[in-house]
Amino acid sequence: MLLAMGAIEPSKAGPGLADPRALLRRLFEAALAAADPAKAVPPNLPAPPKGRTLVVGAGKAAAAMAAAVEAHWPGPLTGLVVTRYGHGLPLKRIEVVEAGHPVPDAAGSRAAQQILELVRGLSADDLVLCLVSGGGSALLTLPAPEISLEDKRAVTRALLTSGATISEMNCLRKHLSAIKGGRLAAAAAPARVLSLAISDVPGDDPAVIASGPTVPDPSTFAEARAILVKYRIEPPAAVAAHLAVGRDETPKPGDPRLAGAEYRLIATPQRALEAAAAAARAAGLTPVILGDAIEGEAKDVALVHAGIARQAAAGRLVVGYRALDLPLVLLSGGETTVTVRGRGRGGRNAEFLLALAAALNGAPGIHAIACDTDGIDGTEDNAGAIIGPDSFTRASQAHVSLKAKLAENDAYGAFEALGDLVVTGPTRTNVNDFRAILITPEAMTHGAQH
């Protein structure tokens, strides 16, 4: 297999291979450190304005980002940010509200209304510092006037189990909202708006991150309607009527109300993967970054990753016309999806790993971790899980069928039974999925047979 990638420096095996699981955890921790708001926010803060400084924002990293602003801002400031339950921090000058995610709730709706009211009536001398990160779409929920919160919740629940991509979900969310899709920045005009963003979306598109509350929105009501049709979602009557009328389109590129808006990406999935790659090299591994924007059904993505891992195990993974030596680690990010058909528990990262374990079928020398960098995989209490060559055997001994668990979308149940869940608690950042597949020299003999 030939990968069209830049040259990768060969590494010599280090002592980290003695404990592959601990090594994979260290790579995950390196990725998290690269997205730490305490490090990413301060270098991107602007000079204080002549007028007021108002801090607003939403996302799983919002409280940590706001804490970094408070710690480094030289002048007065006020504001409000909304984050997920359990992700808050006690701050002195910026109010932190915790709300529901991934299904929005009344607390998030009230916070969004407060934020919209805070930014109105500002002058050109004022600064709105908007802190956005993954999760902001659900947390910054303010339904359009014709739509109820329960309508929005119903559509969200349907989208979460439909297999829709994050871009598709957020296109629909923007067209059901009174604050997303550039509407927040439009309300703040003529004040200067500076957004500091931690990306959790494939491609780092500002219009998709937290549904782009401060950037122009190129998507349309027609596209939002098409998404419902594509995924056979029957919306509440008020939602269908709102989308059919298509009144009050989101601000588009060139809208003068957004002329004073600036956007800075301060942490991204690619930078997190590069940090993990550096940690891998330090441990004596050769890192291969497969991509930071991988999408698709978690089970299908797992099959592709299993094929690449077997190719590497056979000594046929080629970069720059040179076969890579073992040990190496395959790194990837992005956001997979799960079309839920069973009644089990588990998020997309655990589902990916369960499908990967089933595909590898106990292949020796291959270990893997997959976690959501926010510390919460789906709606569970785990960040993800970890597997090794013995996962299939241990599952059989515990009378757990990995394939049956996969068919039931019960990855959480499978890894809970094996004791292989990765639990970090809220990380207060979010640069999407993190996957690392470690292939050790032990895999070579088995890989050569495939």
C-alpha cells in the first residue's frame, strides 16, 4: 500500500513497547495537551479596546477558555459562556452556565437568549470576544420564534441517530436558530467581534464549528430541507412550516453586519495529531498520520483502518516509496457517525474499536485506542476504549460476542465487560476523535500471511 504522504523519519524501538496500553494512553494525553485552552488562548488574545470587553461563548471547552481569558486579560471584562453539565469552572468575572448536550435543554436556551441580549446595543469601540468549541451547536440553542424548544429537541434526537454528518446536522440547526449561522455577530454590530475557536469538525470550517454563530453562512433553507428528506426525518409541524417558508435567511458572505468579525483557530485536530506523532517518535515509534478529517460510519472506517494495519503488519505499508519498519503507529482523527439500529449503549469511538477488534480477530502485535477528546464518547461516561490482541480471546472467555454486541450497537457493554473502557472525565477541550493503532514487530509474522 502506497501512502501519498511526506517523508517520515524512521524510529528505533524504544522501551514504551513493554506496555502498549500505557503508551497509547500517553499518545492520547499528548493530543489533549495540544488542545489545552490554558495554552491555546493566551497567545491569541487581542489588545484591550477603547470601550467595553464582553466575553461570550459556547462549547465543551467554553469554561476553560473563559478561565484562560480571565487569567490573562489586563483590563475589565464581563460576560457569559455556556458549557455542558460537568464541564464548568468557578470564575470571577465571566458567568458560566451549564446546559444539556447533545440534546439541548431550557438552561442552554435561556443562556443563549442572555448572550444575544448582552451583545445588542454595543458601539464600534467595544469588543465581543466569542469563545467557541465543539458542542456549541447544542449548547447555544435559541429556536427561531415559530419553533419551540421541544421541536428543536425532537429534530436533534432524530439527527443523532440518523447517520448525518456534523456539517449536515449543523446546516439544519442553523436554519432553526435565532443565534447561529452568523446571527450572533450580526446582533453585535457595529462592535468588533473576535472569535477564538477550538475546532472539532472535519476540515475546520468556521461555518460548521458550533454552527458558526459569528461567521457568514453559505448554506440555505433548501439544503436544510434536503437533509430531512435524505435521512427520512419527519419533523414536527412547526419545523416543517418554518423550513418551507424560508423567511429570514442566515447572513451570507459579504453581509455588512459581519464586516467587523474576525476568526482565529487556536486548536485543531491536525495539531493534536502532530503532538501525538511527536510523542510517538520520542517513544521510538514511526508515526503515520492518516488524516484529521475522516468521516463515515464508524464500522466502515474501522474496516479500512484494519486493512491498513494488516498492510503495515505485513511490512507493505509504503511512504515515499519506502516500506515502513515496525514498530509504527497509525494516527487519525475526524468524526465518524453511527446509524443506530440496536438498543445498546456506546459512542462512535467505542463502536469504531469494537468493529476494529472484530475485523482484526485477535491479530497479534496490534493494539489500538479510540477516544473522543472531550472525554465523553456519545452520551456515556467514557472517553472511548482500548483493545489489544487478546481482546477477542478475553471476550470469548467472558461469553461476550463482539460481533453480536456490534450488531446491537452495544460497544459500551462489550468494553465494560472486558474492563477496557477509557474514562477521563471532562477534558474541557474538544478536537474531535482521536485514534491510534500501534503495530509492533510481533505483528510481522502474522501480517506476512495476509
